[in-house]
Amino acid sequence: MIAGSSAKTWALGLAAALAACSGNGGETTNASEAGTARAVTVAHVQLRPMTGTFAASGLLLAREEAAVDSELSGYRVAQVLVDEGDVVRAGQPLARLDDTLLQSRIAQARAQLAQSQAQAAQAQGEAARVRGLDGTGVLADEQIAARRFQAKSAAAAVGVSRASLQDLQTQQSRMMIRSPVDGVILQRNARPGEIAAPGGDPMFRIARNRLIELDAEVPEDGLVSIRPGTTARVTLPSGATLTGSVRFVSPRVDPQTKLGRVRVRLPVHPDLRAGGFARAEFLRPARPVPAVPERAIQFEASGPSVILINQQNRAHRQAIRPGVRSEGWVELVQGPGVGSRVALGGGAFLLEGDLVRPVEEQVNGPAPAATPKAGGG
């Protein structure tokens, strides 16, 4: 009996010991995991007033381009007086057409006018001699009417001859091709010996007032920051840097490329060449945006990301789209919300779901604008 009682007591003690060990197992595991958690410096996503620049590129174009061509056709180009790059004034001769044939036609028209005037004078005299003879019987009424008709016809012929001469003289005044505006010659297509033929390529293209602009293509999200008057620094292929200002922002975005067009007004400069390429940096005015310290951003083959620390102190990687950089901070165009915690520096050594021991770092800037959010899982 005693032996049986001892065995029973021993069995109950063993069961109690096993139960005690089983009950403390979870706590032991958690304590062990917490003890090995890596200390990680963290910072909050903050709203910060940031200003910065973003780049765009485009072509240099004339702000206003004048296409100059001959108003006459069939005449040979006798002389070209300017070349590409020349600065011209309004009214300045650019080219001259050969007017040899026109001069001959003008001489013929003058002779025709003189003949018409002589015939008109004779007819007027004949009509004057029958004035007052109506109904007298001296001449038949038909003869009197015929002389008066001849006088009117001769006078009309004088008008036709004079108009023909004036038309030829007008053509003569257009034999000299003149610039309609002040500007610089962008393109010269006129060649001596060619026959003028309006309707094709113009003889000259002129940038009015020598004004060249940058026609830049800007990403859709960048257009939000650009207004007429926004400052832009434009770099030319020669290395020259010009300060310009935005004149026009297109109200339309290309549905395929998601790019919008921006025209930047530039000062006159000898290195500006229409059709050339240039890059621009647009200065974005300060505005509050979500931002993180630069040290929080990791760059990998899949793209930039941050390590988000959730309320359970677990690490989770989140892809971001960075914006402008300023004073050690980077704008988050896409990414975790304001108040979220992100790892600094050592986040590269963390794996998804790792338990960490957050160490808050005091960084320059305003206090977080929202309470920390869980970053997931």
C-alpha cells in the first residue's frame, strides 16, 4: 500500500512539473526574442515646408516665328542679301527678284495707256462736236449716240490700261523681299537663280525680336508646382546657364507620356539656337509635404523603399516614390503617412517581420503632425 501510494505521488508530481514547464514556454520564448531584438534608430514621417528643384528638358523654339515668302511666282531670285543668324530690322531687304521681264511689261503697259488716252481724247472730241445737235436733223440720232458711246468706251479703256499699269508697278514694288519684323534669320531657303514659287518652303524664317524660348516637357506631378512666373535655370549645350521664367503652362497632359508642355521665357543670348536642346531646373515654392530623413531611404534593384516599424515594433519594407531633396530630407510623393516610424541607417540589415527595439532620434523639424500609424501586419 505504501509502495503504491509513493508511486502515485511521484506521478502527480511529474505531471505538475510538466504542466508548469508547458505554461511558461510562451513567456520564455517571447522574453528570449525580446532580449535579442536589434536596437534600431527610428524617425517619424513629418510634414515639412520644403522647396527644391526638379529637372525637365525640351527644345529651343522661337517664341514667334515669321515665315517670309515672295508674293509673286515665276520670277527668278536675282540676289539674296542676308544669311542665317543675321539680325534684321522690319522693312530691311532680304532678297531681290529679277525684274527684267517685268520692266518690259511695264513699258508695254505705259505705251498702251498712252494709246488709250489718245483714242479717248479723239472720241471725246467727236462727241463734243455733236453736242446740241439732237433733233436738229444735221446728224441722225443713231450717229450722235454712236459717237457718245465711243467716247465712253474710250474713257473706260483708259481706266483699264491705267489699272494694268498700276498692277505691274505694284508687282515691281514686291520684287524686293523685305522683313516684316525685327528679329534674327533662323532659316534661309532662298537661293540665287531659283524661281520664286509661293506655297512651298518659305524663303526665310525669322525669330521675332530674337526671342527664343524653351519648350519643356514636364511630368504631370511636376506641373502642379509650376505657375506662370516660376523661376527656371536653363542650361544650354554650350554650358551657359540662363535664368528664365515660365510664360505658359499647357492645360493638357499627353495621355500616353503623361507629360505636359511648359514654355520658359529666356533672355537674348548668342548661344540660343532654335531647334537646339536644353535642360531646365524649376524652383518649386515652399509647401508642406510628407518627408523623411535621407538616411531612411534604401535603394535596391526593385526601387527605393523605407523600413516601416509598426506598433508591434515589427519591420516591414514599403516602396516609396521620392520627390525633392532639401537639407537632408526627402519628400515622399508616395509612401507611408505622416507620423509613421521609419528605420534610419541600419534598416538594410533587417528582414521582413523582424522584431526591433526602436530608439527615437531627435531630428530637426516640427513635431510629427499625427500619431504613429501601424505600417501593416
